[in-house]
Amino acid sequence: MATFIVQKAYRDLAKKKGFLVGSDSIKALDKAVEKLVTDAMARTKANGRKTIKAQDI
């Protein structure tokens, strides 16, 4: 599995807001981002483009 999120940035944001980050949440967030990107690529292709735009996300 590729890594899509920067763990340090995720942990820093959570810490700034007063939260801790479990290792399982990092994996879940990474998987969610991968699905988001994959779905955006499918919409892009369905629209006859090769450039992913904000509207595809």
C-alpha cells in the first residue's frame, strides 16, 4: 500500500486540537485518501479527461 498522508502533519494537527492519534487511525485515513483519489480518477476518466480537478473529488 502506498502512503498518501504525512503522519507528522496528521499528528501535529491532532495534537494542536488536543487529540492523540492511534496507529490504526493513520492506516484508516490513508486508506480513505486512497479511495478518494481512486474515485476521483474514475470520475475524471468518465468525463473524458486526464486531469483530476476539484469537481472530481
